[in-house]
Amino acid sequence: MAEGPTGSTVPRRQLGRYLRDLRNRSRLTVRAAARQLEWSEAKMWRIETGQTSLRSLDVEAMCKVYGAPADLTEALMGLAKETKARGWWHSYGDVIPEGFDLYIGLEEAASQIDWYESELIPGLLQTEDYARTIIRADNPDEAEDEIERRARLRTARQVILTRATEAPTLRVALSEAVLRRPVGTPAVMATQLLHLVEASGLIQIRVVPFTAGLHLGVMSGPFTILRFPRNPDGSETEPPTVYADGYTGDLYLDKSREVERYDKAFSNIWETALNEQASKDLISEVAGSYGKL
């Protein structure tokens, strides 16, 4: 995997996706947009495919041509400044306009996702009540309608698992602690775990029991590895990316040595875990115990 001097390609790729989407929404072809901006079509292609970094002033000019709202223009200009960073975190907080979620863009484009969680059910598998409980705890001063909106957004992401074409392959490894940590009422937990059992028909889920002892997930903490569709010749359309959700910001890694280390960690976790049937049985058993409370 080539690694350019600018480090992580994630902000470039995501900026290109958003700019391409804005152009399409404005019903402009690449040729028409290039003409208005007085650029070459080749430059437009490099920008939209994340092949080059971009000045914030260029992003501002593109957003003006595409009729982007001011808050999205500001966010994209901020992202442009990150395209020259050697490593990349993003932590925009409340300034992010609705729909501007960088991780969701990667998730929707991925063809394979390997996900390890040690504390909570992964967002792609959360029920609305479980998601609502977490969001409310993390945002105690937020208005109830905003909490509802965020919960619906989180569960809406799950459509990628059942979409008719190009649904990603998802492997999820969960620490047993995720099953036994009460989030919300016993009824919320019972419903959430039964949802996991039902989801096991679509994806692969394994549970790492407490008896497994020390494994690499204990050292790594939660993480997600995303891989993307390949070109017809077998080459990568985009490099694999590791994502870790931090308390004050999100970390993205795509250097080959970084991805390789997380690949090894996930393989160790997956091999340490119970097989799929034993995991399903354990999840059902724990769900039953909540149902009795």
C-alpha cells in the first residue's frame, strides 16, 4: 500500500465524497463544474477520488458553485485543512451540521467490516431503546427531541446490512462484559440481546468469554477495521482503515503497518472467542436472565 508524505488519506477521501455528492445534488457534470471553476476535468477527478489535498479556499469556491449551505461549507473547509495532516483525529463537536458524519461515510462505502467491542453493543446492532439510553447518558443536558433524532440516526445506519446490493460482510467480536453490563432497564437489555440473536442470521457474531483470560483486545481496546470494494483488476479502490471512537475525538489510521497490527489483534480476538453457535447460545442465555428480572 502506498503511503504518501501527507500521511492519512481518510480526510482527503471523505472530502472528495462530500464534494462529489454536492456536485451531483446541484446537477452539474464534472465538465460543467470544471468549466465554472476554471479547472481541468482531471483535477476534478483527483479531488473527488481523494487523490490530492485541497486548500480551504478551493473548497469554499466549490461549495459556492454547488450552492452548499454556510455550515456545511465551514465544516468542509475545516476538513480541507486536515488533508495535509500526517495523522488524523477529528473532533468537531456541535459545529458539525446534520448529516456530516465522517465515519458513516466510510461505513456506507465499506465492503467488509471487522468490529471488536469491549464495552457496548456496536452502533450497527443497537436497538433504538438501547441507543437512546446511551445517547441520553452521554448528553444529559440535551433536549429530548434531539436525543430521539440521534437515536433514529444511529439505527437508520443499519439499513446497509440488508440493502439489496453490495451489503458489507460484518464480523463482530464482543467481550462477554458487553452482554452482562446493564444498559437501561432489564427489558431494554433483553430486547437488545434477542436482536443480536436475530442479527446472527445476517452477520457473524462471536463472544469472547471471561474465561478466555488475556487476549489482544484487552490491550487494543475497541476498534473497527473497514475494507472497501476492489477494482476489476483486484487492486484496492481505497486503503483499509482502522477507526477508534474516542471520548473527545475519533482516530483514523490507514498506514499499512498500523492496519496490519490491528488485523493481527482482530484475528487473535476472533480465534479466542466462542464459535458462532456457542456465542448465540450464550447471548440467548444472558437475554433470558434479563427477562427474569
